[in-house]
Amino acid sequence: MGIAVLTMKASVIEMFLVLLVTGIHSNKEMTKKIKRPKFTVPQINCDVRAGKIINPEFIVKCPAGCQDPRYHVYGTDVYASYSSVCGAAVHSGVLDNSGGKILVRKVAGQSGYKGSYSNGVQSLSLPRWRESFVVSEGKPQKGVTYPSSLTYSSSKSPAAKAGETTKAYQSPSAPGTTAQPVPLMQVLGTTAVEGTHTTLPKPPPSAGSTTSSLRPQPVGQRSQELDFWSTTTYTNSQNTPTNPGFAPKKELSTQSLEPVSQGDPSCKVDLSFLIDGSASIGKRRFRIQKQFLADVAQALDIGPAGPLMGVVQYGDNPVTQFNLKTHMNSRDLKTAVEKITQRGGLSNVGRAISFVTKNFFSKSNGNRGSAPNVAVVMVDGWPTDKVEEASRFARESGINIFFITMEGASENEKQYVLEPNFANKAVCRTNGFYSLSVQNWFSLHKTVQPLVKRVCDTDRLACSKTCLNSADIGFIIDGSSSVGTGNFRTVLQFVANLSKEFEISDTDTRIGAMQYTYEQRLEFGFDVYSTKPDVLNAIKRLGYWSGGTSTGAAINYALEQLFKKSKPNKRKLMILITDGRSYDDVRIPAMVAHHEGVITYAIGVAWAAQDELEVIATHPAKDHAFFVDEFDNLYKVVPKVIQNICTEFNSQPRN
């Protein structure tokens, strides 16, 4: 019996040991069979924006076709998080339009984003955004674990059609809790503790939600890009929900936070396009012309801080389609261009240029004053009227005229051209900068980038400089005893009347003044006053000095104290007013002034010596020296001086 029991126990133990060994072996085999999960690259659509993705660093696969301008990109190299992820990848050159894998890394927000055209994508400028990102090739970095599914900032995931698994993000309701994905079938009527935020799923169409557009909030305020469906459950004083289960109506609408570009600040110009609507152009070429305008508008990045653009169509008579302040972004402007209909008639280009000069660039039409005025004239063939005189008047008014001519006259047709070489006669410079000739309409699209580059090159827009806005003018005022207090006030009025004629600012004409007797005194330099009212008030406040008359020393002093501080791109004008012969020699100081490029006007009154005035004045003296017999007649000289200043300016070589 005992032996049998022992034998049974041994068998049980042996069986247990066999099972134990078998289990261990089975576990080892199962462990061998378990493979490490393979990393799956999430796929996204072209319209997915970086700001919608919570993950700070991730690899994604972009589809083909993300070069499309519908997918907006903001910035260059570093992109605002409102940008299309895949669009930014194409703009940066990491991807081409066929798609592929990219690595995305979030970085801090920037104080500004500069738009640019690169790899077939026009990115836009943006003053400020709170979050940025950079893109690089989709190669995993060693030691970094990348998510196989992305976490989005709203419960409606913009996942790709490939069936990517995504998560919706919800802020923790209390410190120390862990954020959990929001269930897709979350009940709308959930009661929340006062002050907490409940993430709601997007209601079905029957819920009556609306879609609207919301511009970015002003700088300094936090924009709500994260969860459009996050609402606050309001409670009353008894801490019971009011209207439980329903958020306020205004918070149930989806909001599009697309930032509106302020425009490219490096291309701040006021631009008028004069488009050909004559009957000879035909409907097909008119459509090509409109597409060209739309392409230019897109490339320019229209906005209040950058370029503004209006359109005038001409035929028999010109008409403004829209002015500078009508459309403040490229998208709206392109839509307006598409709606333009052809007017027909002749091709009266000269009449159109005159119309633009007199009417278009006004403050009421959105002309900013601080931006160069540019008119781009598009001509099919040749004009049916003359353009030279109208263009000259436009240039003298400070308008930079560009001509784009399509399909010019052949040798047999040149006999019908009213004004041969009309484009060269119209533009500011005949060096090719202001005129572009296109062989045929189907090549017009190639002109977009060359034109945009020239229009935005404000340093070369020489036609925006006129006789009234491009000089440093120094008044040299005789304060000798023979003038007297009353006559000195008359002289100051003469100086003020001349100054009023000019456009005064730090970037336009600047005014300086000095007074002299035996000695010299700088009243104010070119850099002291930058507005016309300030200049006129400063002139009015000048005090009469009294003393002798050392005009030669005064010219030397003006060259040293005034004109040495003149800007290189300014014309230097010296206007000297005296009532008598100088006690010292004026010949050498005058020669030095002429040698240094200072254009000198000598105004003599009463006892001033005519021969001395002619020595002081720039050659020819008849255009730069003036004499009146008494102080009260000084006002008569004002229009003559202004006319001669402008005539001399406009007679400068244009090549």
C-alpha cells in the first residue's frame, strides 16, 4: 500500500514536471514568434495644416498634387502652422508635386513670415503666428520614436482616404489628469463642472451648424486654432447647467481661421494695370490677358502692407474696373478680374494714360502717397492715338510707366502705326527695363516673373522721382542790416511760398535754411523737419539777425553745414536771397558749389549786383538768376523758379 502511494506520487510529480517544461518551451516558442510591430507612416491630404496636428515631430506621407494654389502656404523655410504641411514641403523643395514622405518638426512662432515663389508654389506673407514648423526629408532620426497615427486638435480628423487611425485631443479637466481621446459618439448633453471645457463632436448636417470665415485675431491675442468644437458649459449661481446639453448658438459654428496676408512689404507699390479691351484683341486673347492679370496678382501677394492693384480697361474710352482699395488680397482680386467683360472699340492708349494720371492715383481711390505709383500698359498691336505727350505728363506726375506690347506691327503694317516706337517714347528709360515685348499672346505667361521683379524693384523706379519730390533744397538768407525787420519777414514769406510747392518728407524733398551777415548761422538742417507744416512753422519762427554781407563765406558755410549732409540720390538745390553786393569774393565759393553738383539759384533784391548774381548762379545764368527791384515783388519770382527747376529736371537724359 505504501509502495503504491509512493509510486502514484512519483507519477504525479513526473507529470507536473513534464507539463512545466512543456509550458516553458511553449512560452519560448511564442516569444520567438512575436515580432516587433512595424512602423507605419501616416498618410495625410494636401489640405492638412500643421496647426491641426498635436504631435511635435512626426513623419507623414503626402499625396501627389499638393502644388495646387488652393493649399495655402505662409512663410519661407520656416512656415506658419496654418500652412498646408504638404504644400510647404513642395515650396521648400523637399518634395515635388508627385508626393512622398517628409519629416515635420514644430518650432516656435515667428514675428513675421515672408512670402516667396519657389518650386511652383507662391507662399504668402504673414505678420505673426504663434507656432511654426520646418520640413525635411522623411528619414527617421536615430533614437526618435515617431507616431504611426497622428493626434489631431479636433474630433473631426482630416485623415487621408487611406484609412489612417487618428485621435482627437482634449485638454485635461483638472491638473494631473491624463488627456484621453474623445469618443466619437460622445453625448451632447454631458453635464460639466463649472469652468471646464467639454470637447464635442461635430454635429450632423441636421444640427444646423454653419460655416463662416474668421480672420486672425490682432497681434497679442491668442488665436483659437486648436479645437473649434470646444465649448464652455455655463452654470448659474446654483451650479446647475443652464440649457443643459446645448452650447450657445454662436459656438456651434465651425470657424475657418485662415490668416489674411498683409502683403509683401518688400514690394510696397500702388499699381494700375491698363488692359486692352479694344475690338481687335478678340475674346480669346482677352481671356489670356485676364489670366495674366490673375497670375501677376498671385505672384505679387497683394495686401495693405505690400502691393495694391487696380485695373483700368480702355477701348474708345477708359473705365476703372476697380481701384487700389477695392481688393486687399490676391484671392479677391483674382475673382474680380475673372468678372471683367470686354468693352470693344478702338485702342486709345494715350487717352487711357491721361485718365490714369488725372483720376486713378488719388487718395480717394486708395493711393497711399508713401508707395511708388506704377502703371502697366498692355497693348495688342499698336495704339490708335498718340501716347508720348500723355506719358510725359504721367512721368512728370511721378508715375512709373511700363509697357507690355503683344504681336507688334510687321514691316507691312508699320505704315498704319500712328506713332512709331511709341513704347520707347512712353517709358521713363529706353534701356529695356520699362518695356517688354511679347512675340505672341501664348507666350505672355512667361512675362509674369520678369514684370513682378521689375515692379517690385523700388530702387530702380526712377520715374517716381519728380522735380517736386526729389531734392534737398537749402535756402541761404541774407540777414544784413540793409534788409530791415519788415523786409526780412517778406523774405521769409517768399521762402515759405517756394517750399509749399514741393512734396516734403524724409523720402521726398527736404528743406534746410541758414542766415548770414558777416557771420553764418544754421537755422535748421535737412534732417530736422520731415513734414510741410513743420517746415513752414520753422521758417515763420526765424529771427532777424542784422549785420554785414559776406555772401562768399555764406556759400562756403552752406556747402559744409548743409549740403555735405545731403542724400546721394537727391538733387542739391541752393536758393540764395540777397539785397546787396557782398563784402567778400563770391567767385571761388560759387565755382566750388558748381563743381560739387549744387544747382544754385541767385535771387537779388533792390541793391543786389546783377553781375554778382550771374557769377553765383548755375549756368545758364538767365535760367538761374532773378532780380526784383523791391521786396514786395518777390512773390512774382516764385512760379518762374519752380518752372525752371522742373524744366531742368525734365530735360535730363532719360537713358
